[in-house]
Amino acid sequence: MSETSGDDKPAPRPQRGGGPFGGMSLPAEKSMNFTASGRRLLGKLRPERLWLALVFALAVISVTFSVLGPRLLGEGTNLIFSGVVSKSLPSGSSQAEVVAGLRAAGNTTQADMLSGMTLTPGLGIDFAMLSTVLFWALALYVLSSVFSWMQAYVLNGVVQRTVYRLREEIEAKINRLPLSYFDKKPRGELLSRVTNDVDNISQSLQQSLSQVVTSLLTVVGVIVMMLILSPLLALIALVTVPLTLVITAFIAKRSQQLFVAQWANTGELNGQIEETFTGHALVKVFGRQKEVDARFKQKNDDLYAASFGAQFISGMIMPAMTFIGNLVYVAIAVVGGLQVASGAMQLGDVQAFIQYSRQFTQPLAQLGSMANLLQSGVASAERVFDLLDADEQSEDPDPAKTPTEVHGRLVFENVSFRYTEDKPLIEDLSLVAEPGQTIAIVGPTGAGKTTLVNLMMRFYEIDSGRILLDGVDVATMTRHDLRSRMGMVLQDTWLFGGTIRDNIAYGRPDATEKDILAAATATYVDRFVHSLPDGYDTVLDDQGSNVSAGEMQLLTIARAFLAQPSVLILDEATSSVDTRTEVLVQKAMSALRAERTSFVIAHRLSTIRDADLILVMESGRIVEQGNHIQLLAANGAYQALYAAQFAAPVADEV
């Protein structure tokens, strides 16, 4: 549980102002090392290495078929061109005789071109051979598409399982984080890391992994085929590789910081929206819509500027690669034409090479365009890793101890605690709560009342001293064992989306229908449930908008009572209950507190007059203790609080 009553101020939050009206300026996030973060993100794929090997094998097959396609089409072009030229040559002569005749006639260029071709003068186009070549070309492209689809299907499973495990890791991490972490992080910003950033990682891996593997294999395959066709033209095409790397690195370096700022601003904007919507009614009541709109506009402008800059700068990679590819295309077309004219290459080979040059520059351009996607994904990964690397609460002891008998006796021995090193809060506090006693804790705001019960639950670890539950130091117990023996009802009610029955049984899932009804009856929940259309099957939303605030409080009280804890903590638990219901709940509490140690934090002193022991706290110290009559007779701090609540109204009436 992370709720607090507002009594104490835990660890300082980032300055966001007060509630829905304050400013919001989270510290700017710095980028981690891109290479290290990217390597760590890829490390999350390690459990899928066998499937990744299959993805790679399918990609190799798909790319191989795709790369062989232009070579076959080039052969088809050679057959067509040679057939057309052959048809125009005199039948009955050989290719060598035709070439010799052209040279004798002074047509050297034409003779050189014909010498590099395979001709049968007078024959024409060999349609049977052309049909075979085109059939195999079509078959290669179909097979390439099939294996590409299989690769995408397998890779989709790899990515989704990886992200599934990442979400599980985040969920487990959140459960291991101390309460102080959530005190320092806005909820909206934390939710943005768990949802937006994880989704962005999923999309980045899904799109980039397939594209990167396919593009790299295509580049390798195309280089091999280009070297086979013409080393000279291959050299021209390879000039683009270092140029592409330089341009991509230059642009990527400048866009990475903007991607980090983009996702940091997304988290801040989500935090502000969540805060404003939570306090929407107060914004309306106090007429602060303009201020809220102004802050939203500022954060929205920051997000727009970062997003626009990141996408614009990284988007320059693709046009730059396309420009380089066009230059290479022109160079290959010119040099290839000269090669055909000289007889060094056939027309179909040049056509195939031009296709290969396109296949070569396209994956380079795609790799460049992947840079912005990878940077965005790594920027999100950095934010998720920051959460995963946060300091965790201390490990439960192993072996752990557990009380042999359950009575609910709590002892504080010289306990000291502070949220920050320079601000002591509780110093050398000692206290004994006997089984069955009701201990009321009163005092001004910030006195340490809620902190005291948070220390019992080990939401925070004490600095010195120890707390004993039935003779066992709570630090030697597991947190689950400790908290299973305690029930807590907070001033801020919390219900989840589900039926009234489910909400009551939350603290004890194995409770029978009889147990649930008994707890509901004892806490007067049963009284209002029957007025609802579906009774105990009435579905509540997480805001409890279909029941009143007092009824929500009764439901949380019923939930705690059903759990049957040995120690019951009530933190202003009746603050939302009307006066008549409060009297009834107090009677129910008296019966349910029998043989159970109860701690009641209260501001209204009328609710704790019957407490066995009243502790008056100031600045983290117990300044007075005793029952109601004793403390009034002492004429001290308690009497002053009592007079402030009851004597002042009387004086006003007079």
C-alpha cells in the first residue's frame, strides 16, 4: 500500500506544485550510452536465440531467392535482345563470320557489341527457353515471399514473448520497490514508462529486427552477385557504403538526444494530465482552468518541439540515401552502357546490375531510416532500464522467523527514523501495545502518526532500534508474513473494478459467502447493499462512482475486518462516514477489536474517547500517553487539542 493520510511528508517529491494547480518541472533526463543500452535491449532476446536462428535461416533463404531473381531476369533480357538481333542477321552464317564482316566494313563498335553476345543468325527469340527462365524467376520471387512471411511470423512471436517477459519483469520490479520510490515519482510518469515506453520498445523491435536482418543479408547477397557480374561496376556501387555510414552516424548523433527528450516529455505530459484529471473537480471549483491549460500548452509545446526535431533530423537520412543511390544509378548506367558497347558485358547483365544497384542502395537507405526507429526504441529502453535499476527494498531474511503464537502484542524499542538524513522525525521512541488494546494516536499534522504505522508494516525500514510482534523482530519476518497479520483501513479509500462481493473479499480470497455476509453485516455494508439493483453483484468502477464516499469507506472497513488480522490499523477510517453511520461503525469496531490490537489515527478526538491508550505525538515523539480522562486531567498537549476542538465552538456560541 502506498497511500498516506497526509499526516507526514515522506521523501520529497519532484517539484510539481500543489495538487492540480502546481507547476511541473521534472529534472531533465540524460541519455545513457546508446551502444550499451542497445546491447542490453538485445540481451533481452537471449531466451529466444533458437527462434532467432530460425528467423535468420528463413531470412537467408528468402534473400537468396530474391537476389537470384534479377540474374534470371537479366538472362531473359539477353534472350530477347539476342533473338531480336539474331533475326536481323543473315541466316546460315555463324556469329564469328558476322563479327568478322562488320570489322572488315569498319563497324568496330557494332562488332565488339555482337562479339560479347550469344547469337544464332536468323534464328530469332527462343521462346521456349525464355518461358523457362521467366517461370523460374517467378518461382524464386514467390518462394522468397513465402519464406519472408514465415520469417515475419516467427519474429513476431519472438518480439511479443520478449516484451511479455519485460512486462513481467517490470511488474515484479514494482512489487520489490520501496514505498519511497513511489513517493518520488509522479504516477502518470511511471505509468508512461510501463505502457508507452514498453509499447514503443515492442514496435521498434518488431520493425527494426526484421528490416535490419533482411537488409544486411540483401547487401551481402547483392555484393556477391555484383562482383560476379562486373567487378568494375561493383566498385562504383561500393563507394556508397562508407559515405552512407558517415551520413547516418552524423545525423543519428544529433537526433538521439531529441528522442530521449521526446519520451521524457511524454512521461511528464502524462503525469500532468493524470494529476489534472484526478483533481478535475477542484480545478473547476477554484476556476483554474486557464492555469491548467497554460501548463498543458507549455508541456505540449515541449513535446512537440522534441518530437518534431527528432523526427525531422532522423528523417533526413532517407532522402540523403536516396540521393546517393540516384548518383550511383546514373554512374552505373553510363559505365554499363560503355561496357555493353565494348562487348565486355551483355545488355541483360547491365539491366540485372542496375536492379542490383537498386537492391543495394535500398537496404542501405532502409538501414539509415531504421536509425530513428532504433534511437526511439533505445530511448524508451533507457527509461525502462532506469526503473529496473532502481534501488529495491531489502531482501526478506532467509531463514525467516515467525511468531509461534498470535496475540498481536507490539513493542517499539528505541525506534528512530528519518525520511532524509538531515531531518530527523522519530527519535528513540518506545511503546508497548498489549493484545486487545486500542491505541489511539493523535497530534498535529506532521507529527509522525502515519509514519508510525508505516514502520509497523515495514513500508519503510527503521534507522535504529527494533519493532517486535509477539516477541519476534519484524525485521526477521518476511514482509508477506508480517502484513498478513495486519489489516489497514486508510483515509483515502481504494476500490477496484469488480463486484461489491469481490471488493470485500479482496483481503481474504478464500472467504466463504457466509464470511462475506457476516463482515458486511457487522460493518453495516449490508444495510445499503440491498438498496442497489444487483446487491452484492453490483459492479463498481475503480473510482467507486456508483456509491457514496461513506459507503466506499464502509466497504474498505468490511474488507479489513474479513481478513481477521491480529493487528488492526485505522488511519482516519471514519472520516468519510456520516455522523449516524459513524456511531454504528464505532460499535462494530468495538466488537471486532476484541482480542485484537488496534491502532487508530484520529483527528476527531470524539472518536477515540474509549481507547485504552491515547498517544499524543509531536515532532515524532510521544509527549503524552494515557486514557482520555487521565490526559484531560494532566492539562497538557491533549487537553489543548481537546479544547481547540470543543471549547472553541462553545465560546463561539456564547
